[in-house]
Amino acid sequence: MKNGFTLIELMVALSLFIVVMTISMGSIVGVFDANRKSKTLKIALTNLNLAVESMSKEMRFGTRYHCETDPNALPPFTTPQNCAGPIPGRLVSFLSSGGVQITYRLNNQIIEKQVGAGGYIAATAPEIIVDNLTFYTLGAESGDTFQPKVVIKIQSHAGTTGKSRSDFTLQTLVSQRVLDR
């Protein structure tokens, strides 16, 4: 052809266009996936942070920490008890600053809270899946010289399997504010 493109030149141009568009679309899909994962992780971490902050504040002002290795143990938990050995606690209970028994445990991948003799309520949202919740309590038993403290360790994930899943571990130490006598 004079003053125009040959069929081969058009096919080469079209092929290059298709390759560039395929790579571009892959990049755009990758950005959307990263955005979705980021939002899921932000929601999960914000929710978990709120739950841990609430637990920590209540424990900090609480007394008479009781740690149990059996998450299905039944209250009342009136005797202070440590969980410091090779088997961590799966449930922690304590007296709040108002004298009310508060208990935290993991049940069906959700952290649950019990206030007084009431039933357990969810302390974490369903978007976050808690794989493991452990407590290590030191200095709770009478007769020791340690200020009571609790180490809380949470292993969790947000999102489903594959690229959108984000695993994380959160650990904090809470020390009783009231001096141990």
C-alpha cells in the first residue's frame, strides 16, 4: 500500500497494543487487590487495638488476677493464680476497680468478655479471626514479692486465604497499678 500501513504493520501494532493493555490491566488489578488487603488489615488492626486497649485498661486498674489453662472453666475465680509455666493461660479473670469480676477468653476465634455473672459478649468484631489468645500471669499469687502483671499474646489474621490474608501477632504487658501488699 502507498501512503498507508501494510497488514503486517497493523497486526504488529495491534499485538503491541494488546500486550501493553494486558500488562496495564494486571497492574490495575494488583493495585485494587493491595487496596482491599490494606483496608481489611486496617479494620482488623483498629478493632484488635481497641479490644486490647480496653482489656489492658481494665486489667491495669484491676486486682486479684486469676489465670486458667482451661478456657471453659466456670467462675467464680476468687483465688489469685499464676500461669507462668510451659502451659499458658487460655482465660484470665480479675476484679475490676469497681469490684466486679471480669473474664476474658477465646471462643470460636473471637475474644469474649464476661462482666460479673452475665453471659459472654464478643470483644472483637467478626472481621478479625483470632487464631490464638494466651495469657501469662506473674505475681498474682499471695506470698510472692512480684507486682502482679499479665502478658497478653494474640495471634490473628484478617482476610481469607491467599493474597488477601494478613497474619499478625500482638503482644502487650499489663502491670497492676495498685501496689501489691
